[in-house]
Amino acid sequence: MSSLTHSESIVISASPDEVYAVVSDVTRTGEWSPVCNACWWDKGDGPRIGAFFTGRNVTPERTWETRSEVVIAEPGKAFGWSVAEGRVLWTYSMQPVPAGTELTESWEFTPTGQAFFAQKMGERAPAEIESRRQAALSGIPVTLAAIKRIIEQG
């Protein structure tokens, strides 16, 4: 079994440090995510490697919470987290470009995550995994466009 991955990029008229400051503030995720409507840090935590936060996700079908750990925190370069002990990895990467910053959002549904779905959902697992893949395909461009709008209208 291999990872399922997807990433897309957008250019934002702001410095990599300005973009990082926004995307690493998980408490703002509800402003741009089509699924995650709120996130909060564990008491006293913030955007550093090893920090934990909880996210509340809402779709027409269900509402659920996930626990994530920050695994990348390089100001102006990259911010990423692992959902549910490595089942899914999300990363924002920043690259300076003449017009500002190219922001790339990456999603990886790991073999560990897929195996968890297979165990938990049995015969429904392939359809559920595909549903998550489709959500990433459609959600990433929506998220990037919203982050661009938020930062540029700042």
C-alpha cells in the first residue's frame, strides 16, 4: 500500500514570513478550510514542533474532531502536522517568488491511515478512503484561494 498524496500551489502577494504567520496560526483554520471549522491549541501550546491541537471538522454527513501534532515548524519555509498519529499529514510550504510567495498545500493519506480505515470500516474502507481523497482534491484549491484572499486583503 502506498500513500495517497495531492498538492497544489498559489502565489500570494506577501512575504514568506507573513504567509507563515497566518497558516501556522491553527486557530484561524476555520476562516479558510471548507471542512475544518475550528482548531485550538492545547493549553500553552503554539506553532512549534511537538505542539498538539484539536480540530473540529464539519460536513453535511457528520461532525468529528481530530488530534494533531506539529511535525514541521520552520518560519517562512514550512508548517505541517500529523493527524491521529501519522494517519494523515498536512503541510504548507512557502517559496519566495518575484510576486511574493508561492504557497503549496500538501496532503498525504499514509499507509498507516489507510490500514486504520480498513480495520475500522471493513468493506466500506475503499469508498471512505476515496471520499477523503476527493475531499482533498476539491478542498485544497478552495483553501489556498481563501488564504490568498485573507492575506492580500489583510
